[in-house]
Amino acid sequence: MKVDLHIHSALSPCANDDMTPHNIVNMARLAGLECISVCDHNSFAQQKMMAHVAHELGMKYVYGIEVQSVEDVHICIYFLEEEKGALFGQWVYEHLLPIENDIRYFGNQWICNALDEFVNQEKRLLIQSIDQGIASIADRAHELGGIVSLAHVCDKTNSILTQLGFIPKNLRFDMIEVKNEPQKEKVLRMHPWIQDPFWVRNSDAHYLQDIGIYEDEIDEKKFYDLWRKAL
């Protein structure tokens, strides 16, 4: 199954305003993808419309959100059920500091309807850390039936290796996001205790042209089995 499980919509202030539901799904189709997930920063607000448009256009969809922990680590959380994902999204929002977004500095935080129309702006700044650590974020996600991915694990900013320098042994995670084989080898050299993790390459696309750039293909059964193992 060809996937890109880390895409940002126009709700993320760092993403382009043309990252609307139909644009994202249609670009994913052009890239030959079969399943996608949009993971906006600290918000679940665009998920309902993203899933609606994806299913309408014949694309498999996994509900997602990218959370920034108090350690400034980015973690992608995925759900198969919208209701549980929405509960997790509400929990994240409750732990987000009430700082207002400065559009001139950070960018717009658009919420779109099913016609790609901008119907609202999120006022609270989304691209900030919540007041919870990575362990509590992972635990809450698992309590609600989600799975946990260590986002862009080797990136120079907001990755767990950059912020902490290592992956804690007691951290409950299900997936590791890398960009290439050397990154995978680096993670395993540093953490020989990690046994058979689920690896995925995602675009972390903020622009339409970046969707599906890695053309990653995963085992569909093993992917959906992650939710069963996480319980």
C-alpha cells in the first residue's frame, strides 16, 4: 500500500494556504498514493473534512495529529476512529497555552469545508508545545486506541534525537518515521534494544508538490495490525 502519513493542511500555520482537502487528496492521487493522513500541529479540527473528501475520492484515510511535547518533540498520533481521535484532539487543545496566533509572523490557520472554502480561522497558536511530556502524550494516545509515531526522527529540529539525544526505553511508541536507509541504520546503531519497529517514510508536506515524494510502500496488514498490538 503506497502511503504518505504526514501531510499538513492549511490549518497548520507553516503550511501553504492551498493545502485544502481536495487539493491534498487530488495531489495524492496524482502521486499514486492509496492511503494518506493529514497531521496538523496540535489540532484535530480539519480531520472530519479531510476524511470526507478522501473517501469521496476513493482514497483511504487515517486520522492524524502532530503533537509538540513540552520537550519540543514532534509526535504523530494516528486513529482509525474519528470519535476517539477527536477526544484526543480535545485533550491536546486543553493542554495548549492560550497564546493567540500572529498571522503576520506564523501564518494563517484556516479551517476548510468540504468545498475547500475557508470557513474559519483557529485563533490560538497551534505551532507551540503543549504542557505535557512525550510519555504522557503517548500514554493518552494509547488509552484512546491510537498509535504513536516518532516524527522525522533524525531531523535537526523538533525530533526526539535532536531534543533528547536518544529514544527512552520506556517510551510506548509503535512507528518510527525516517527519510532514508542511513537514518534507519543510525537509529538502530544508537538503540540496539529496538526490536522490529514499523518504519515509514513520509513527506511532512507543507506544499502540494511535496506530497508523496518518497513513494513509500508498506505492508497494509502489518500497518493495521499496529492498532491491535497497541491495545
